[in-house]
Amino acid sequence: MAENVDAKKEVAEGLKVILQRIADFFDIFDLSFIISGSVTLAALGFWSWRANLPGPPLPEGWLHVLATIIASYVLGLLCFTLGRWLRVRWRWQRLDGGPHDRLLAILAGHGLDVLPPFSDYIRRLAAHGEARLYVRLWAEVRDCPDLAGTFSLLRRYWVMAATCDGMVVALLVWILVLTACIFGWGHANRIDMAPGIVAIVVLLVSALACRHEGSRYVEFQMEELVAAVAARRAKG
């Protein structure tokens, strides 16, 4: 009987490892990149159709699907990179501070800013100690089995923030394409101005909303990160 129980535990542990490997593999192809990349690819396809441009030579069948996925992923990665840079840059100019100023305020709210090792990092601001403290907090949560649920939630916040950042650029690409179609730039067949302007306004509002939500998810991430570390230290 005991041997059967041990065998079942071994099978369960082996299956858990296999599923974790599969999940790690699919983490490489982050859906946050696929979403914004697909929207950008659709905008480029619409522009190509309106301008009567020949499409790129693509293979048929499943290779066509694979090429589309890869193109969406690459475009999504570019959208995320540019969108993250735009959001962080805009925040610096608006708040006249660094991207980790919010982290310092959250630490102070939990009373961690006066406790080591956090206070040691904060005193090293000249060496960007606050940025390295942020990385240290991630490492502490990642290496603690008791905070596995927190780490999963933090990753979800990161994915949602990355999705919003990428969508900002993807929507801006759509705005540029529709503007070109309204005025006939690049030999594009014109579309009616009234519905085109309405669509541009909707897309612009959506882009601003995505930028705002991206910032909120980053703040949620910092709040959860510091709160989890504070709660763990309070338990000793």
C-alpha cells in the first residue's frame, strides 16, 4: 500500500515538472507581445490593401500560420519596447522624478524604508540603489516558496502592463494608417473623412486609456511586491 502511494507521488511530481517545463516554454512566446503585434500587423495589412500594394510572398498551409505568428510576435516586441519607453519617459517629465520614486513612497508607507537591508539600498541613491532594491525584492519573492501565489500575481501584473504598453503603440499605428487613408498619403485609396475622424478619436482615447492602465498595473505590481515582503517579515 505504501509503495503504491509513493509511486503515485512520484508520478504526480514528474507530471508537475513536465507541466512546469511546458509553461516555461510558452512563457517565451508571451501573449502580451502577440496581442499588440497582431493589431499592428492588421493595421499594416489594411494599409497595404488600401494602397493596392502586393503582399509579401508567404508559404502556404501551416507555414503561413507560423510566419504570421512570428511576424506578430516580432512586431509586438517592438511595440512593447517603444510603448514602455514612451510611458516611462512621459512619467519622468510629468512627475519630474525617476521611475522608482513610487517604490520609495510605498516602502515608507509600510515602514520598511528605515529597516535594513532596505535603508542601506535607499542610502545608495547615487548608485541607483532604489532600482537595485526593486530587483532585490523580486529575487526575494521569487526564491520564497511561501510567496509562490504572490509571484504568480506579480507576473500577471507584468503581463498586463506589457500588453497595455504594446497596445498604445499598436493603436498609434492604426491612427497613422487611418490618417494616411483620409488624406490619401502614399497612394492609399481615401476613406470618408467623418467616419475616419471618429475612428481616430476612439483609437486615441483607447491609446490614452491603455497608457493609464499600464501605469496602474506597474503601481499594483510595486504595491503587491512590497506588501508581500512586509507581511512575510512581520511573520518572522
